[in-house]
Amino acid sequence: MCRYQIKISKVLQKDLILFKMALNNYVSFQHALIDMLPNNADNYKMRIGVAVELYYDFHSRTEKQKPANHSLIDLPLHKAIVLKEALQDQVSQKTTEIWERSRCNGYVTVIDQALPTALQIKAAAVS
């Protein structure tokens, strides 16, 4: 089994809160897609499950009595892809402020650069 980990270092508390907001909106959007496209409901439900798990992971990091100023986030490949999609959806919303879009775009770039290529995934699956 292929085990890629995406590491994002020095994530600020306000960015974790931004991630939570993006994931919350992403789950709402996925629920709407289930209602509109019931044939693909399993795919959307799977993404919702991953997004909810990520949300609670970030929630536990932000709601401590003394949360860390900077966090190291270590995400498996499937969680990194869902977080990237959630951040991209957050950027596309017109209600999102400019600094939020900028922060989201920055993290999308970081995740995108850390994602393995199809060739790397295939090579890891063979070995």
C-alpha cells in the first residue's frame, strides 16, 4: 500500500481556523452535490467523511487551553487532496476576503507541490 505523507510546517492558529471554515463550507457543498447528483453519492459521502475527520483534527488543535502558535501538519495523501479541494472551493467563493484567498492559495500551492506524480505513485505501488 502506498503511504505518502504531506507535511506542512509552521501553520498559524488563524490558518487552522481558516482550514476549519473551508472544510465546513466544503462539506455543505458536498451535501448539495449529493442532493443534485444522487448517482455519485458514494464519492461525495467519502469526501465528506474525510473532511469531517480533518475538521475535528484541526478543531482539537485550535480549542486547547493553550494552543501552539505554529503547528506541523502531517497529512496522508487522501486528506491532503480533500484539504486542497476545500481550500480551492473557499477561494472561489465571492464572500471570502482577500487575505483569506491569499492564505488559501498559498496552502493550495504548498500541497500541490508536495503531491506525488502519477509515476511516483505507480512506482511506490510496485515496490
